[in-house]
Amino acid sequence: MSAIVVTGVGVVAPSGVGADAYWKSTLDGELHVRPIEAFDASGYDTTIAGQVPDFRSEDYLDDRLAVQTDRWTWMALAATEFALADAGYDVTARDRYHTGVAFGSGSGGVEFGQREIQALWAQGRRAVSAYQSIAWFYAANTGQVSIKHGTKGPSSVVVTDGAGGLDSVGYARRVIRRGTPAVLAGGTEAPLCPYSLACQSANGRMTTSPDPRHGYKPFDVDANGYAPGEGGAVMVLEDAGEAKRRGVNRVYAEIAGYAATHDAYHHHRPSGDCTQLTRCMRKAIADAGLSPEDIDLVLADGAGTSDLDALEVSAIKETFGSRAGKVPVTAPQGFIGRLCAGGSALNLVVGMLAMRDGVVPAVGNLAEPVPGYGLDFVRQPRRMPVNVVLVNARGYGGFNSSIVLRKEIS
Amino acid sequence: MSGRSSVVTGVGVVAPGGIGRKEFWQLITSGRTATRRISFFDPDQFRSQVAAECDFDPLAGGLTRQEIGRSDRFTQFALVAASEAVADSGLELDKESVDHDRLAVAMGSAVGATTRLEDEYKVLSDGGRDWLVDPRYASRFLYEALVPSSMAAEVAARFGAHGPAAVISTGCTSGIDAVGYAHQLIEDGDADVVIAGATDAPISPITMACFDAIKATSARNSDPEHASRPFDASRDGFVMGEGGAVLVVEEAGHARRRGAHVYCEIAGFANRCNAFHMTGLRPDGVEMAEAIKDTLRQAKMSPEEVSYVNAHGSGTKQNDVHETAAFKRSLGEHAYRVPVSSIKSMVGHSLGAIGSIELAACALAIEFGVVPPTANYEQPDPLCDLDYVPKTAREAPLDVVLSVGSGFGGFQSAILLAKPGRAA
């Protein structure tokens, strides 16, 4: 079986549009969780979020398409453009069936949806946009990207809350292994409209601090919930042999291992133990044909609540045993908030950029790690060779996913 | 790929016209229709006022009051259909004999908890008055409504499924794609048993309004029972439906070892995109034909071996032409000989759910050797010139059944089911 590799990445994040801008800001340790500006959020429990400032549809798509689509689609289209350019991949230069699209989605085009439900109830059914039926639903981004770029290969939408970015890559891997040479994978989210924020607040896991410094703080003694955020990442995944044949000479990483498990414990409460997350990490490592000793870096889910953080720490300890305190662990999403499926996709990009540059960004907004955790949290950008990265992601309701990235292609 | 193949060992259905697979089968082989004037709300202002509604009682379906309280209707459908399917499979999930780490969940939905999201919005926005909604009125369970993944999480929790779980949301092909995903999980060795299917509960004002806006739904309001008219020359759009179905998809050896009853094998699954338009379809059906041909390749079968085609048959002008062309393109002359029918004529089009409901119909069709008809088919359309099994079910031994779906976003999916022992 040929390896599956990432040949291009595209990023839209609160700390930067484009992978370079995002990466620079992340290494600089800039906090991009800010008071919500899109609307007056003062009546909400959560008032801070990771927003992509100055992100305008007109910079990435024409007005005709912009009125048909939600902000999360604009971000997906922009991230896709970046990724395709980065990979030097031209969909139209090959058989259209040779490229698929598989995106994760947490909550779809919620702002568009709110606007149209508002129109219906305020003004009646004739006020509802002709584009409502195609703009808000979870498949909108996959469909729009397929149409914009002309991809006709197997495509899908995987919904697993925050794990969706990793699961989309897992899905893409199945597609490539069945003979489709390339798949666009990842995901974006844009959940910062009034109604969506109200919905998110109901999960009881978001910070209520109005001060970004005191807000989302993964693994910190003051962990008090997360800040939501918008953006995400798209990657070009290719069969390694096919990529080589088309002349690709720069590959970010191999998708070496993937696994998903479910807590199947409770619709809301975190699992009572870390069994399933541990099993997920171990399975992903084994799937890569590696052992825990081979892992250079863990990109943690870093939920930012004390119970979920403690569970992940336990899972890391169980997975790595006596070496647990020696494996660097980071979670740069503390700088930008949790981007749901977009965030887990983005952390794959973090892992690949860390490999490329031999530098690991710090855990975002971590001031004082919980003393008992006993892990090697990265506190300042750290120069080190990075060859194998384990990326974790979890979704509300008990979803666990892990991916192992490897720099040297097997 | 791996020598691992999958079979269907359990079927559960929540459909308009009767809850449970027996009532469902009875309805769709009788040729009766379950479409009616919308009763869930006053539909007067809407262009389309008909739908196929489920007379569904979640308590009778075995749900607890708290499960009902926290879950949108689409999740309730999933729990009830999954319970029926698991019971039907004979799997004893409370016993150690099933490895729960290898029990997965693959559930589809096109629009998730859209009904609950709209209902709650009315309250938070005070009837659409306030864009800056008042979060103090938010239900404790609004996050579960926001993220449709909550449906798969509920199913996983109820059955202790620790394997991979996901909602597949590819619009109106979700129901086929979720079962196809389950098939792939088994092929790839990631699970031995998958609770797979799809549900949707979209009969709400916003959903009716958004399809009104593009005139996709039928306006045959004076004649609701005959409003869903796939392939008929007088068809004027689809009729909104709701419901869901769950299949227990199991690794063939796993099923054999425990002596399970096998409805059918999943012989092939494929999907493609048309890369053309979010709602429009070209009349040539090229991409759907590609998906169909791929399933035949996977199954190492020739078109002539297909004994029944369960059509998407939504009843929109363009879908039925597109699809007819796809059958001709993929099956050749055999397209004119094989029976083709659309159960949407009886149970409506429940968006993402219908693909799984149709697969439940296909599993039962193979089991009983009966082709369900296309109700309301009266007046041939020159552009739709196949054998659509008008009005009356037909007895026939069914070895290989093809089911297809087509959806907004350009998704085209096909799946091939075969009588046990029939597939390669």
C-alpha cells in the first residue's frame, strides 16, 4: 500500500490568513482571543472568541457566490485556494474523478441559517432566501469546493464535532486507498453569530471570563472553559506514488496512522476514565507501525476544562508510560480558541510546520500548568527535530480521534 | 480490498405510514401513500402544504422522558430505529460475546436538529423580533441541537459502541453514504459490527420555506395523497418526508459464526460529485452512471445481473430525467428490462434519511422477493421511458438490487445489495 502524503496546506485562522501568517503569529505567541466584535455579546456568558479580523468574502470569491454562501464557506473556499496553490495541484489538469473532497463540519452555516429563520418568522416565507437550502447545511462546503474546482471524485462530510478535522482526513485516506489519487480534506467553522453563541453556551464548557488572558487556558491551573473560534484548514492529500509522478518534490508529511474511538458514556458528561482516548492514541500509533517511543511531539486536544484536560493527561501518561514526562506536549489553539472541526484540521498543519521548521510552538495562554499533570508542556517555542507527531482531537459527546504524522515517507 | 465483506443482519425503520419495518413493508408493497396535508403546523402560507409525516410516539418507541427532552426528533428516530435493528439482528449487546471496541456507529442526516433549532429560535428571538437573541431563554440542550454529531453520540452511548462513530452529512445522499461508510469500516478492519443508517425530521416552517423558495417541492395541495409522482409526466416536485432507518451492518464471517440471519450482502458502494451546480442536474446523468459502474466493478458483476433498481425518484422534473439517463448510461439495454421504482411516491423524500429507508426497503425486497411499486405513476413522460413498476408491487426473485441517491451539492451515490451467497 502506497503512503498518503500531504502536499499542500491552506489556513484561515484568527491569528493569520495563510499558513505563513498563522505560523509566524503562533510562534510569536500572540493571543488572538478577543472580545467579540461581530455583534453585541454583552448579554452572553461568553464574550470572547477567536475571530478572523478583516476576513472579507470579496477577497476570495465573487459577489454572486458570496450572497449564496455563509461565512464558513468563504473560509473553506479561501483555505482550499491556498492549499491547492501550495501543492501546485491543478484539478482541471487531470481526470476530474481523480480528486475528491472530504470535510469535517461542526455546525454548518449558522449565521446564514439564523438570518433566514429570522426572515421567516419576522416577515413570512417569501422573505426566505432562495439560497437557504444550499447555504447552511453541513454539506455546503464540500459541494461548493467541488463545483468551484471541478472535482468529481468520491466526496463526503464527516460530522464528529471537534474531531471532524481528523476524521475528514481518516475518510480521505479510505478514499485514496480505494484508488482516488487525491482528496482535499480538513474543515472550517464560523460559529460566531448571536444564535450560535447561545447554542454553544449551553454546553457548559466555555469560559465566562471577559478577559482573554483568563479565558481559554488549556492545562492551566485556571482552566475554566474554552473560547470558541472561527477558521480552520484545508489540506491536499495525495497518494505518494501519484504525487511523485506528477513531479511533487516537497511533501509536508505522511498520514502514517489514524484511529477513532468513542467513549459511549454519556451524552454530555466526560467519560469517567481515559480508556477510550488512550485506546485511540495507541491504535493510531500502531496503525502507523510505530511504538510510543517513536513519537517526538503530542499535539493535544487541550479542551481547557479541568476535567477534560485531566482525562487527556491521563491518556498521554498511559500511552507513553515511563516516558510520558519526556514527550513534549503542546496545544497552540490556546492562542486562538477552539475552532471545532476546523481546529483539529489546523493542528495537523501545526504538526507539519513544526516538522518542516524544526520548531514547536508553545501551549497557548498557559501560565501555570496543573502541578500534578507532570507532562513536558512546551512553554516557549522549542527548537527540536520533529519527525513523528501524534495529534489528538475530541468531540462533544465522546468522540476521540488521533492521527500520526511522519516526516520521512515510508 | 482485504477479503472482508459486509452483510446486513438487522433492519429498523421509522417511516411515515407506520412505525417499524413490518408496517413499513406492508405500506410500500400495498401501493398506498402516506403523504398528507401538513398537520405539524398551519401550512397555509406555504407554496407546498403536503408532507409525509410520521405518527411517531417516542415513549412507545422505548425512549425515556429525558432522552426525549434532550433530543431533537431526528435523534429520537435514530434511537428507535436502531433499537429495532439491533433487536432484529439478534446481537446480544449486553453480553460479553460482542466486542464493543469493534462496534461502530455510522449515521447520516442532511439537516440534523433543524426543527428544534427553529423552535428554540422562535423563543430566543421572541418570534423573530430580535437578531441579538436572549441567551437566557436557551434550552440546556441547545448545543446538542447545534451539532448533529449528537445523534451518533446518543446511539453510541445507548449501545456501548466504542468503535469509530460519526454522522455522515452529504445532504440527500447521507443515507446511502452512511451505510457505504459502514461497509468501508468493515472492509478496512476498523469494526466488526456497525449500527448504520440515517434520519431526518425536516418538516418545519423553515425547511418548507427554503424549498418553496426554489420551487423544489410539490404544490399539489388539493390532492396530497397523490402529490408525490416520481417519473409521472405530471410530477411537480418532491414531497417532504421524515423518518429514518437503521441497518446492522456486520462482517460476513462474524455474522456466519453466530448463525445470524442475513438479509443481504453489501456488494459495492461508490459516490461521485457532479461539480456542476448546488441544485441543478445535467440531463445526461454522467456522474451517477460513474458511481453505478464503480459498484458493479467492485462486485465484479455485469449490468444484466441487476434484478431491481431502487431509484432516487424524487419527483422533480430534472431529477427523474437525470436519473433515467444515468441508468441507461450505466446499465445499457438492461435499463429497459430491469424494474425501476421509487418508494418516495409513498413515503415522501426525507432528505438524508431516505437513502437508508430505501436500503431497508431493498433488504426487505431481497428477503421477500417483492419489488415495491411507484405509486401515482399514471402518465408516462417521454423523457422517462423505463419500467417504473406502476402502482402495484411485483413478485420476482431478487438477487442483486441497486439503490441510488442524488443530492444538493452535486452528490451522486450508488450501492449494490445482493442476496446472501450471491456476491463475489
